[in-house]
Amino acid sequence: LKPQRSPCGGHRAKPSREPPCVCAHRGFCAMNKYRKVIKPKETLVKDEEEIRVTAAGSVSSYVSRAAKLYGEMEKKYITITATGNALTKAVTTAEVIKRRFKGLHQITKVDNQVIVDEYEPLEEGLDKVVDTRNVPCLEIKLSMDPLDSSDKGYQAPLDESLVTEMDAEEMMKSRGRGRGRGVGRGKGRGKGTSKGKGKGKGKVDARPPKGKGKGKGKGKGKAEPEPKGKG
């Protein structure tokens, strides 16, 4: 079998009897011949002090959770964890919390997590494909008690002038508040067409309709007022 041109890049794909080529963006050229092996999810026990940040979560909800841990649950420290695309949001969450509670010592740890994905072939003669990737992980510990200042990830508490303390209950209530603006404008336009023929004597009292109207009339007498429009 001759190698064929890869549809996703300049390199050449391997023959169809071999596993598909893995591109720089970790896409597969012949995924229609493979399917991903679904692995059972690991059940990890989450500590009460841990706040897991995801890319879809909101910073305000994480700050409210921290206020509950420090206030209602009387915890001395919290741990913020995140992986992949959520690292930036985890850092933002930690900076907001440090500016809401005084005297928080911080230690930051960065690590990598290895994720292995397996793909099994749907056709005979193909081999199983294994894709290994490294995902960055972040762990931020914020403690009211002093931490190891010799740690390379240690940060001292912020100056008190930079901290705006808020009551834990107030922060929990402020999470449910919302602001909204409503502006309504309405314009009504009406068009009416009326055609009529009539014969009679006397006076005709008709108010001019709003819009455009057409009317025809024959008769003896006086008609007032004259309607606006074509007639």
C-alpha cells in the first residue's frame, strides 16, 4: 500500500493497515476507523477545604464557597485546584479571595498530570492506538496560619490597605443578587384601506381614520369634514 497525503497537514499518513498518524494538534486522520475506549471514572474523595475550579464555573461562586469555609465552617485554610484551561480562573479566584480576607499566606504548586487515551480499531488488521498527553495542574493553598516561608511557591499576605474585608453572610447574599436593565420601546403603525359606495341625502359625519385610506362616495348633500388621504 502506498502512503497517502494526510488531509490535516503536510506530512504523509501511514498506510491504512497501520495506526493513523497523530498530528501536531493531536487530531487523528482516520478516526472513522477507530473509536475511543471509555474508561471508568475514578472516584476521588474531595476534602472539605478543597475548591475545584473548572473552566465553566464562575469566580463569584468560588469566592462565596471560600467565605463559607472561613466563616461558617471555621476552616483555617482552603486549597484551590485546577487543571488545563481552568488555571487562569483559579489564579483569579485566589487573588480575589486574598483581597477579601486579611492575613492569608499562600503556597502555589504546579505539576503535570499524564492522561492516556486509547483507541481501538473498528476494522481487522489495524492496531490499537494510544495517545499520551500532559495536562498542567495547579494547587493554591491559602492559610490564615503561617506557612513555610522557605517554600519556592510561598507568598506573604497582602498589605492590609489592599484588602477590603466583607462579612461571609454578606458575600453569600451578594451572590444571589442580580442587576438588569429593561428598555421597552413600542411603535404602532396601522394601515387601513376601505372602499365603499353609497347614495343618500343629508350630512355625513365621519372622523378621519388613522393611516391611509381610500374611499369613494356618491350622493347629494354636504360631507364634512373631509377625510385625509386619497379619495
